[in-house]
Amino acid sequence: MTGSISEVIVRMRDIEESTDPRDGVRWFNWVYRLTTERIQERLRDGFFADARFTEHLDVVFADRYFAAVDDAAAGRRVDAAWRPLFKQRADRRVHAAQFVVAGMNAHINHDLALAVVDTCAAEHTAPGEGSVAYDFRRVNEVLEELEAEIRRTLLADLERELGDRLGPFVHLLSSWRIGQAREAAWVRAEVLWRLRDEPPLYRELAAVSAKAAGMTSRHLLVPLLPAETVVAITQ
């Protein structure tokens, strides 16, 4: 497990350096690193009411992604939420933006609620106490701002190349919004928090969440490109 947001960023850089530039997981990792670096900046400038808790949540959250990376590397069965991304990571007919959104879908629509619960338990607090909800939504502000920049970056070159044929991508990506996904994750976290004393039901809900996120990712990763249009990460 990582111990700080700085260690999280180092691990993400290691993943980028050890994967093929065209790897779908690397595309998601690149965007995740950029967002984590932006959060780190805000942690330093007093943006959050409780920077220590927010950093702890960020680390617990990232460790769930790292667990999927480690399972895939070891040949173990990857969590159902992440399985489509890791299964199709080498498909050159899937655009980088699709991989990015599929990764965010798995991470936010499944991992985030569990990370909130685990962090609150470790910090002896609850989702509805203190500044937990306030800082959770402060993260939304940072990510929504960065999300728009990243979408433009990922689609700019392809838009010049494909023109009107980019329509399916625009429709696909506009159907998934990070702010809405995080608000839904917050509600799931509150529900899971209340189910902590009902382990069978808690595990069942977590399993259903993973499968639902995986199903959405399979749709997000439907190949839409001729293979020759896919480019490598150059950032």
C-alpha cells in the first residue's frame, strides 16, 4: 500500500514508464496521474477544509486501482469493474478517450464508495460528519475543470482527422459525466456505510456494483476506430 499522495504519483509514473505507449491502461493512468497532481497542488494551497483526510482518501482510492494493476500483472483475475479495461487494453480500434472514460467509470462508479467507507472507518469518522462531504465535493470542482481540458486534448487530433465521423465519440463521451458519477458514488458510500454491520449484504452490494461498472465499461470500450488511427501517448 502507498502511504502518501507523493508515493501515489511515483507509482503512477512507474506504470507509465513500464507500459506500451499505446496501452489503454497507460492512457487512463496518464489522466489519473494528472488529476492526482492537480489534487496535490490543491492540498498544498489550502483548498480543502481537511487536507489530511482528503489525502488519506486519495491514497486509499488509488490503492484500489493499483490492486487491479497488480492482479493483471500477476495473472490473477481482475476485479469485475476493471476487467473490461484490462481485457481490451491492447485493442487499437478503441480510442484513448474511451480507455480513459472506462477507467474513470470503474474507479468512480465502483471503487470510490468503498474507498470513502474504508477511509472514514480508519479515521473514526463518517461520511456525514465534519468536512468529509464538503471536501468530497471540492474534489469534484477540481476534476470537472481538468476533465474538460483532457477531453479537448484527447479529441483534438482525431477531430481534425475524422471530422464529422467523430460524432459517435462525442455522443459516447457526453453520456458519461464525472460530476454525476461522483455524486452517485457519494450516495453509494452513504448506503454502504449503513450496511457495515450487515457483512453479507455489504459484500453483495459491492459485488453488484463491480459487475454494473464492468457492464458500463464494456459498452464504453466498443471499438469505433480503424486500428491505424490510434496514436501513442506523447505527453
